[in-house]
Amino acid sequence: MPPNVPDAGYSEGRILIAGAGLAGMAAAAALVSAGFRVTLFEAKGHLGGRACSYPLEPGKDASPVIDNSQHILLGCCVNLMDFYRRLGVAAKIRFFREYSFIEPGGRVSVLKPGRLPAPWSLAASFSRLRFLSLASKWAVARALAAIRREYGRDSNLDAITMDAWLRQNSQPDEAIARFWRPVIVSAVNAAPEAVSAAAGLKIFRLAFLGEPQNYELGVPSVPLGELYQLRTLEGASRIELRLRARVDRVALAAGRAIGFISGGELHPADACILALPFEQILKVAPELGIDASRFRHSPITGIHLWFDQPPAILPHAALLDRTIQWFFSKNGGRYVQLVVSASHALTHLLRNDVIALALRELSEFFPAARRAKPLRAHVVKELRATFEPAPGLEAARPESRTGIDGLFLAGDWTRTGWPATMEGAVRSGYLAAEAVLARLGAPRRFLLPDPV
């Protein structure tokens, strides 16, 4: 398709959004609440983008519906929870105040808020963690105090890795391996050596040093697809959803975005939002000239296991010192989801090898797993799950407003103030909606500030 289309006139109050992941849906939710009409284009046959669910055996009524991998959130993800409230599904997120950390052999340590106010609410249970030596605990405590004191004041944090910051702050290898690394990898899907200190420290500042509710772990009680109830939104009648409708190009006239070209047709609009992964932007809008070469993907592997009896009684646990990082128990305990973030080491393994590794490691943590018989297994490798928030990348993340009038960006890779998370995706959608409304002369605020 040619990059420019003759003046076709503009629609009245119509916003087009390409991509129905969290960013696109959040932008749509915000815009329809402001009275605008939205058409949401999605190339796939389902909503959610990289946070989706689907039947394990399509076409079979009794097929279990699974998430591509277990997605979780923290209490500090205030915009994500605001989006869930707009959808009327906030009650389907179950929050836990306790985190269980399990060592090979089965020893359990629990981290939970106590009676002390922030930022000391976790201090009592942290002092009782059995997987860290006293020296490591003191080192971590000193580093957390440094985060509280320095975060937001040091402009060089985006120039160094999280690992470099930890070394500069005298963190022993044990503390890095058993405390800092598990949290960083789980939160931003990248190792401390690949993460900017700014991105890594943000998670600790919000979750560990804020109010106790910021730290709580939120786990959806239903498959992710059941959360995306667009029909329950305020103004839902103003959303037109087009599944299996790929946007081929942004249509331009006189240097302005006037709509999308999809399926060979021009769909006119007053404004357009591209809520697409960074690697797709140049195909749809090469005129933007966005350089995505600095962005690197990081994979997540989800392992789904069904047993004849529960291999463990815990609802969830962080697993230390092995490949598998998180355990989640579902459906009375006989269905288990295991998660490996930043799973580069697994991407080239055969399915059966991944399953064998998971079963072997599971038995190291849970004695009951040795007696449980696996009935079914499924492996999902999301090779492009997120981007790595590398040092210096923040400057390459674009704002919502682009250099083309009427064209806006959304997506967790844009400049959201957060690393690649579901919270970051929703923030980007709200920011794009704000930018659109400001351009159209109807400014509104949707983005909620980070909690304290």
C-alpha cells in the first residue's frame, strides 16, 4: 500500500486502535469513558496480546482453558487494578500477603508484612528468613536503606546495570543469588546483569519500601481471557471490536494520520493509536522512523502440569537455586503452573526435556510430588514475552505523541515510567488516551500516580 492516501475526509469522534493487548484495551476503555467511539483492530482471534488464554484442545467442549503462562501483579500496580475495576473483574484478582520461598529439600521461609509501618513492615519476617545468612540480611537491609535514600535523586541509575549497583553496594553473592536475582528476574523478566539499575530499583522502592498493600501478590482466579470483559465497560456500546483484522498501514494525507488501511480498505478516523509490539511499528508506519534495534526480547516459559493428586498444598511459592522459579497451584492442587522468566536456557530444549526438568526439580522441593503421577503436560515458550530494560534504553523509548499529527503510540515498550509489565502496558494505554484527548481539545487524566 502507498504510504499516503488522498484526502478521504475524517470521521466524527472515531478513534482507531491497532492491537487489543492490555495497552490497546486500556486506551479503548479510557476513550469510550470520555464519550468517544473506538474501533479496536486485533490480528489474532483473541484479546490480551501476550497476556492471553486459550483452550488446550480447540474444538473440544471439555478442553481446559490455560494461560500462556501464569501472570501476576503486585499491589503497587494501581493502573492495572484500575483497568480491572473498569472491566468489573477486580474481585477476580486474589491477593496474598505472604510469599513462600522454598529451598531444594523443602525448607520454607515466609515473607509477610508485620505490624510496623512502612518502610519497615517486612522487617520482622525478613529477619527470620532461613535461606539468607545474617551477613546477607544485614547487607540487603543496608542496600534497601540506600534505595529509600537515593532513589529518584541519582540520574546515573539508567546508565549502569542492577548487578553493578548491587556490587557497588557491597552485596554478597548469596544475597544476589537468593534475594535480589529472584525478585528482579520475576518482576522485569531479565537478569540483574541485563537490567538498568533504574528499572530494578523501582520495583524494590515501590513493593518493598512502600505501604504493605503495595507488596501483596495478585493472582487471577480465572483464566486471563475471562478478565477481558469489554462489554461491561462504561461506554461499551461505543467500542467496535474487529478480531482477525490486521492493520496493514497507517493512512496519511498532508502529513496527518487519517485512518488505517486493513484488508485493502481505508478506515477513517480522527486519531489513530498503534498499540503494537515495537518490531511491528516500522511495517505499519515506516514514516515514524523508529529505531527498534536497541530493543531486545526476553522469553518466558510456562509449564503446565496435571497430576492424579496434588504435588503440594501451597497456593504459590518462589523456588530457589534451580531453573524453575515459581510454582502456582490451581483447581484443588492437581493442576500446576510453573514459570521460568528470562528463560533463554530453555528456548532450544525439546518439549519433553523441559517437562522432565520441571518434574525433577518439582520433586526436589515437594516430597509429595514424588508420589503424584503426571497425567498431562504442556509447555508454552513466549520468545517475545517482554523487552529487556537495559541500561541506556530509557532514552530510546518513545512518548505517546509522535511526529505525525493524529498518530499516537501505546505499548509496554513506550516511555511509561515502568519496565515491561502489565502495569506498564496499561499505563501506556492511559497515556495514549490522554495524548489523543489533549490533541482533540478534550483533555482528561486517566493515569494514576505510583503509590507511596
